[in-house]
Amino acid sequence: MIRIVEYRPDWPDEYRALAERLRAVTPPGAQLHHIGSTSVPQLAAKDVIDLQMTVGSLDEVDGAALAGIGFVERPGLSDHAPPGAPLPSGELAKRFFRGGPRAANLHVREQGRFNQRYALLCRDYLRAQPEAAEAYALIKRRLADRFPKDEDAYYDIKDPVFDILMASANLWARATGWRLPPGD
């Protein structure tokens, strides 16, 4: 069931607790970031903490070690390409895990790939642009109201809307000199 809730101030602490558990099984040099809507202050979201683990290669990740701390892999997933952006599959490849001691999604992406940058730029843009975050929250609420039990329909509409938002985020990144941040 898709349910959007008001921002919870404890989400950053919950991210830090999850990140601490993950650090014990991350490959050397991996970075962890709090991404997604729960990482943006005051943004309504699904009550699921999204984390991004950035690695040099997806093969570095020990799925069994992650399963040992409660993160179960959902194989075969990749990120979508925005319309008009023909990208090689490697730019969208990821490993995806669900679980943890509380509802969480772990997106493992390779350093320097399109999808690794996209998640971080999205987060930082919405943090810097509260009006955009508020409009995004309204879209999510309306989609969740219309499609509470249909994740495919929810994401079929949300993803292209988000791609429009990201066009502005890219302009903002160029105007501000935004760079990929170090791990959280």
C-alpha cells in the first residue's frame, strides 16, 4: 500500500542507525548517502528510508553479508532513463535490497554513473528549493490517493514528472557549481 506521511524529524537518525549497520559489511571505499524523500527536511514521503551505497563495481557488494543484517536483494532491477536521454545500460545498473530493522531500501550504484549522480542531485536540489519539494510532495500525495494499491501506476506517472523536476535540478547544479558530495 502506498501511503505518504508528513515529514518525521527522526528520519535522519534512523538513516544514521541503518548506515552504521551497513558500514560493517560495505566494501572498502564505499560511500553511504541518505537519499530519497526522507532525506529532505519537511518533505512528505513514504515511511521508508532510502540509502545509496556508492561502490567502484557492483560486484564488490557481498549480498550474503547484507542478507545477514536483514537486507534482501531483489535482483534484475535497474533505474529508468529519462526521456530523450539514451543511456547505456551500465549508466542505469544497480543492485537493490529491501529490509533492515525498519522499512528501508538500499540502492547500490557505481561511482560516476548517471544514476549515482541523479539520486544525489535530486536530494540536494530539493533541499535547496523548498517550493519544488512542496510541489513534488503534492504530486506524490495525489498519486498515492489515486493509486494506493498500484505501485506500477504510481511510478509510471511519478518517474516522468520527476524527470521534469530534474531538468531544473541540472540547471540549478550548473548555476551553483554543485558537485557530488562525500558520504553522509
